[in-house]
Amino acid sequence: MTKANNMPRLITPLVLALLGLILFGQGTYIHAKALLAQVLLERAFARTIATGHPVKPWSWADTWPVAKIEVERLHASTIVLAGSSGQALAFGPGHVEQTVDAGERGVAVYSAHRDTHFRFLKDVAIGDEIDVTRSDGKTFRYRADGSSIVRFDQSGIDPLTDRHELVLSTCWPFDALTSGPERYLLHATLIEPGS
């Protein structure tokens, strides 16, 4: 065989290795950004509670922390941002626009990516307690009482309910590599008013 015939055999593995490194780097970048953002959001959330005024996590942010969601049994904790735009969800869960705040009558809805900030949802069991601390420092305790899988445009959430409810929403299925039309909704009901 000549050198010209061996060239494709050498280039193909190198190209595949390079593509693998690029894909690995992109996945690592997304998770690293999510972790770093939560550190900055924790600081901004603490300052928001201390001062009583919204504090942006970084100077160019177009959102700010509004709540903290914790599931003690899973040692899971995440800071929630105002709004659920794609930009906000890149850094943390978002409080879905036009839904009530935690502790208020109606349904408080928070949304996040299944592979970063709401990865823990797949391990939440019926009966688990979920604490939501608002930016005013009040904490409300909910109990997970059901889940559903729905199309993104057919949630079935009744925003006018007389109950005090919480819905945590993420893409479905949990192990999918691409996003699809289905969403996983974890439903919870208030069991302990704010303290």
C-alpha cells in the first residue's frame, strides 16, 4: 500500500477523536456553567434576603434570584431565577411567568432543565417534602403528591385553583439526549405555611 492509501485510515480516527473531544467539552461546559452559576446565585439570594431588594448574581444579568427549592431527603438544593426564558434556564430554574409565588393561593410553577438543575426530580418520591424559600425569607413546605407527563402545551395546570400548590416542571424523558414535546410535572400541595 502507498502512503496515499493509508491517509484516509489515519485521518478518520483523528477526525472522530476530535469530534468526541468537542462533544465532551460542550457537555462539560454546560454542567460547569450550571454549577458556577448556582454558587453566584446562592450569594445573590442571601444578599436579597438580607437587604430586602433583588440582587443580580452578576452585573450583566437580566434576572435575579427569587426562591430556593430544597428536597432534604435527596440533599438537593437549587436557586430559582425570575422568569423562565431560555437565558434564565441556562443558569438555574425559572419561576414561570404569571404563576403565583410559593405560599400563595394558586399554583406556583418552577421549570428547569432535566440534566442540570432539576436532575434530582427523577428521584423525588411521593410523600417527599419540598421546601421553597422566597426572597422575603419565608419558607413554605410542600408534600409531593403526584406526577404526570404532558405535552408542553397541554399541562392541565389550573392557575385559578383555590388550593396552595406547587409544580416543578422539566423535559421528559429524563435520559433523552434531545428535547421533545413532553414535560414531566411533579405536583405538590402546601402542608406548612411560611415561617
